Amino acid sequence: MTIETIKMSSKGQIVIPLKIRETIQADEGTLFAVIDSNDSIILKKIQTPTKEQLLSELKKHAVEGKRRLTEKGIKEEDILTIIEKSRKHQ
């Protein structure tokens, strides 16, 4: 753990020291959650998923959705009919 002293500007800005930025691999544009905890402030780096990770998650959901439809005996071509019926009942 690295401890450094920094000073806040008149606009409330602080600079995260280079050594710490390198340690946590934070570059320009990195997102942080800011959490107050009594007299402390916690910065938590927010991991944004990559395009590949998002596509992988969507594929998992698609596979699971298809599995559930198959279990219920619903075919892909039935979907539009189901949506139309649902809209009529609203």
C-alpha cells in the first residue's frame, strides 16, 4: 500500500499521484466511484466491460432464453404472435 500527501485545489480537484495511478492501472478517462466514509473518501476504480465481454454476456443470455423457450415448447416463429396477443390485452 502506498500513502502520499496531496492538496485539493480551490475547485475541489485532487491529483492522484503517478505511482498510485500506475499501480491501479488508471489512465485518462478511468471512471471512479467516490464514497464518503466518516472523515475519509474512498475512490473505487470502476471496471467497464470490453466489447468482447459484453458480447459474451449477451450470448449467454440468448442461449439461456432459447433453452427456456424450448422447455416451454415455444418456437422462434411463435414470438411475434405472442407479442401481438400481449399488446391486444393491454
